[in-house]
Amino acid sequence: MPLSFIQAASFVLGFEVFVMSRNVHPVHMIVQPPCAPSDMDSQGWPVHHVHMAKMVSAKRRRVCRRRNYLREWREKREMTLEEVGAKIDYSHASLSRIERGVQDYTGDLLEALAAVYGTDPITLLTRHPDEPDELDMLLSSAEPDQRRQIARHARAVLDDKH
């Protein structure tokens, strides 16, 4: 199927074009005069000029991402974006965009941030720093002899891993 002019322009020029759909709100139908026959496509639908289109740069579009807790972990450690950026060789502007969910993060970045904040990458994405960790909650509710058993089991699990 050949590309329309707008699709081709979108592809070549790197922007997305949003054109008024065929389902026009009734209020607009009242104030908008009917299209002349010369403004109809081959199927009889109105064809509007490019000035009616809205162009949105792909770079300016906000990308929806899952909630993360990067900013909360940084603030919990009482660090500024500049301090964190200097430690991991990243710009504070990029870190700010990542914290706000405007820019993607990489696995390498998450590992570096986790090392700086003293946690693991998954925790940065899934848990607020003020929420207790499940293991901490289990240990705090265990009796002293149960804590020793938990420690033995944890050592055994870690030894099997290596």
C-alpha cells in the first residue's frame, strides 16, 4: 500500500502528524461550512489542508513510563543531581529527565545508581526508600534463635550461588 503524503513527510522529516479524524465533533460541524466537491477525496470524505494538521516533534513528546523511585532514593541519601552525576559520569540534566520519566534509563545506569545509593537496581524501580524491605520485616519480627537460622540459610543460599 503506498504511503500518503503525510505519512511520507512524517517518515522523512522525523515528526508525527495528527490530522483531524473523520469523526468530527457535532459542534464543529455547525460552525464549519461543508466542504466543496473539490475538497473531497475519492471516497467522498473531506480533505483538509495541512494547516489544519497538528505537528508534534517526536523528541518533544512525553513518553509514558512506569513509576520509579530514583529521585526518592537520591533525596534519601541527601545527594544532589550534580553530585550523583559526578560519581557516575552522567550529566545532571540527563539524570533529571530520567527521574521525571522523560528519558529512558539503561541497565548500566541503574547498576551505577544502585551502587551509589547502596541498594540494588530492582529496588530503585519498585520500592520507595522509606518502605521497609521484606527481609528486614521478617528479621525484625523473628526471635533471636530464628534470626540465627535465617542467617544460616542465607549463607547456604549465597554459598550455593558462588
